[in-house]
Amino acid sequence: MELFNEGSIKFYADNVQNRSAEVFFNPVREFERNLNVILIKALKQDKMEGIDLFAASGVRGLRLSAETGKFSKIIINDIKTKDTVSKNIELNGIKNAEASGFTASKVNCTGLHFDYVDIDPFGSPVRYLPNVIASTKLNGVIALTATDTAPLYGKAKKACRLKYGAVSMKTSYFNELGLRILLKRTEELFNIMERSIDPIFFDVRKHYIRVYVRVARPAQDRIGFLYQCSKCPNRTVDHFDSCPNCGSKMIRLGPLWLGRLFDLDLVKSMVAISGGKEKEYLEALSRETEQVSYYTTDEIASYLKKPEKSMELMPNGTVLNPKGFRTSNDIKNILSAAGS
């Protein structure tokens, strides 16, 4: 093992970024962990009790404990690495953190109820959710990460149907499609427990989808379908069998989450306490509108067989794609504006 530094924390981990590592650590996700710290700082709750279920080296839980000032107690759990986590807690002199080593699926056996639960496994978080929901307080926050992006991004359709109960496909907005499918499945599992999700933040990259949801009381159904034209860029949440733009077949995608993806007030609070690249990301996110799906300048140019328009001419960009933009205009107006 080697000694690493991240944020205010020193910790031991293996310098191997794959599943064979005894104590896994992924330095690429430092930016995402920085956002995690900022989010917890921005929450109005204090004296929270939390648990990181798949801690590996423990860097996330250690940073949340040491850098946010929000936790009265945080359990840093991993069935394989409890001894290393204990060593890293001691190394940093953190008093409100505790190492544990139980199987993540048995979190409800602790008899505890948490204000914050983090689920960051290899693959899908879905099978852990029922026990996690039962162990999280009303208005508590659950952070979950899916690293099985192939099903969610439309590259493994059968796996998507089996794991997430949805139809996906390869699209220019694949990452939002995956995000909304993950949120849909999460909402379904919450509903079984007579709860509903309130998404407050997301960070989506090529190799993972990470979402933060608040545990809420049952709410109006926000699950539906997206209809994608098989030929042109048109997509809509309204049901059409044939595309209103070109007459081609519309493909039904989903079911998926059609509600909001983040809490704007929370994101603005995060902006106020952030800096650097994190602040740039959060400021861009705070400007996003709530339309379902986005278009990209290159897909529009490709369809029209014309030069690509500058993003400066397109309204309402998205953090999900540097060439992406959201708009309430219908496809005919979009194509007309891009072709002029």
C-alpha cells in the first residue's frame, strides 16, 4: 500500500485502480468527492449521523467527517478493509468516525437510522436500496452511484431491462437517459417503502452516474416515457407513434424519471461556498432549465448536413455535454434556426 493525500486527509490505499486492489482508491473521482463535501456543507442539517457502506480506503467518509463539520458520527464500512479504515481514522486523529466491516446488504441489521447514507459499489446500487431506504430517516439523504453504465447508456439493452426495468438505447443524450432510468428505478423501490425520492444533486461521467436524493413522503407520480424518432433528432415526452417532424417511427424509451434532477436552491448554496473547477460546474448547473433531454449542436448539424453552429448561439447549455443545450422549442423551430 501507499500513502495518499486528498483534501485534508492522509490515507493508505493500493495504487491499483481496478477490482483486484485489496484497498481500492480511484484518484480520478477526487472532483466528485470534492462536490460531495461541498454538498454536505451546504445542507441545513447539523449533528448528522451517516454511513459510507462501501468505504474501501475510507477517503470519502474521512473527508466528510473532517471537512464538513456536519457529522456527530459517521460509520465508515467495508467488509474487506475494516483494518485499513481503522488505521486511516487513527492516522488523521478523527474522533467522530468509526470503522466497521459488515456486509452492506445488512445495513438495516444495525438497528440505526441515518441522516446520510452513501452507496458506491462496483456495478449497480439497486439491490442494496431496500435495506438502505429502511435505514434512512425521513428527509435524510441517500447518495448512490451506478458504475454499470453499459445498461444505463444503451449499450446493454437486455441488462437494462433486467436490472432497471426500462428500455434504453444509444443516443446523443445517453447520460441523461441513464440518469433518469436510475432515478426511475430508485423511485419504484422508494414507493414500495411508502416513500418517494426528491433528487437534490447529480454528477454524471463516462464511467459512473452519481445522484443524491432526499427521502420524502409519497408524491405525485413523475415516471413516464420519452419518445425518440428513429430518423431525425426529434424526441418528446408526448406520445406519438409517428414523428410530427419527419413521419418516421417513434421509439418509446423508459419508463424513466420525468421530474427535476436537482434542487436549485441547494446548488446556489453550494456555489457560494465553492471555488475553482467545482464552482464552474455548479454555476453551470444552476443555469440549467428543467426540460427533459437535450440536443447537441453536432447531432443537429449532422442531420441538416450543414456546418455546426457555435454553442454561443444556443440557449441553456447542460453540464452533461459541452455541445448540449436544452430548449422548449419544438424540433421544427430548432432545425429552422440551426439551418438559417
